[in-house]
Amino acid sequence: MPVPPKTPQHPKAPPDPRPGPKAARPDAPDPTASPATLARLHAACFTRPRPWSAAEFATLLAAPDTLLAAVPDGFGLARVTLDEAELLTLAVAPAARGKRLGTRLLADLLARAATRGATCLVLEVAADNLPARALYARAGFAQVGRRPGYYGGTDALLLRVAFPARRNFLARSAR
Ligand SMILES: CC(C)(COP(=O)(O)OP(=O)(O)OC[C@H]1O[C@@H](n2cnc3c(N)ncnc32)[C@H](O)[C@@H]1OP(=O)(O)O)[C@@H](O)C(=O)NCCC(=O)NCCS
């Protein structure tokens, strides 16, 4: 996933939405998040190489292995492949940050991924994205790899958390 510290960037194209061979059942549609809303939020949080379009979000949301957690000012998407979940993106509108929305969204995705049979969640984060790294550290993620220069001169860190995620993190998300 993204991000230089001041202007978050997303270096990846949207993932291939085709389901894996053992895709789980789709989640119920989430009325708080239309593809257009997600695209707008994504554009406010990520700019490089380009924000994901509403059409791309529609395709992702239609895929049976995609998990969505959404509130009016933020959302997260994950994908479950067999016993591993991958965080595709996590975004909170700039004006709504610091209110634990990111924590709630991540906790929601962790819970949903576990329900789908995942035993861990992996993600990529820019080494200089300190807010996101702090959030993931609190959730119990550990670094399992590094991709030098992946974000145009900034390294990507590969993080992983095995389930169950930290009990106190999940409790914090409810406050
Ligand atoms: C990363 C992001 C989702 C965090 O959302 P958020 O709602 O502000 O996060 P929370 O309020 O839940 O904060 C959770 C923890 O993250 C850390 N954190 C959040 N903002 C921080 C900041 N500006 N500086 C340092 N740590 C920060 C803190 O440890 C915080 O815990 P605390 O509330 O006990 O202090 C948000 O900053 C964002 O959308 N950034 C741009 C997109 C992005 O980088 N996404 C992640 C890509 S890997």
C-alpha cells in the first residue's frame, strides 16, 4: 500500500478482482459505500500513480472474495485468498483522521477476514508512512519483508499479523 508522509500516494494499480479458486461468499452490500464514494475518498488519500476509479471499485466490490469495511469518512478493502487475507487499501478522509476511524475499519476487516477462514492478514506500507505504521503496530503487525524503492525511492514494508489479532486492539476500536 501507499504513502509518502505529507501527500499519500498509491503506487499500485487496483488488484485483479477475479476471485481465487476457493472464493468465499460475498458480503452483503454495504449501504454506506457506493463505488463513487469510495473513489472520492481514495482520491483524497492517494494520488500516485492515480486514484482508483468508481468503475474499478464497482468491479472489486462485486468480487466474492473482497471484504469491505466502510463508514461515511473512510473505508478499507481486503481480499481473502484461501487462508490468507490481504489489505488492499485503507483510507480515512484527511479531516476525519485521529478519531480512531482507521482503527475501527481495520478491526472490522480483521474480524471479517477471520470469519472467512483467513488465519493472517498481510499488507504493504511505505516506510515513511508513520501514521499508518503506528496503526498497524498497535494492531500487532510485524514486519516480514521489505521492497527497496518500491514507492519511487521509498521502501515498502511487508507486514503481517496472525489471527487472533491483539485483543486490546480490537477492544480499542469499540471505544
Ligand atoms: C493511516 C490512516 C488510515 C489512519 O486513520 P486514522 O483514523 O487517523 O487512525 P486512528 O485515529 O485510528 O489512529 C490509530 C493509531 O494510529 C496512530 N496514528 C494515527 N495518526 C497518526 C499520526 N498523524 N501520527 C502518528 N501516529 C498516528 C496512532 O498510534 C493512533 O493511535 P492513538 O489514537 O492511540 O494515538 C489515515 O491516516 C489515512 O487514511 N492515511 C492516508 C492513507 C494511508 O496511508 N492509508 C494506509 C496505507 S498502508
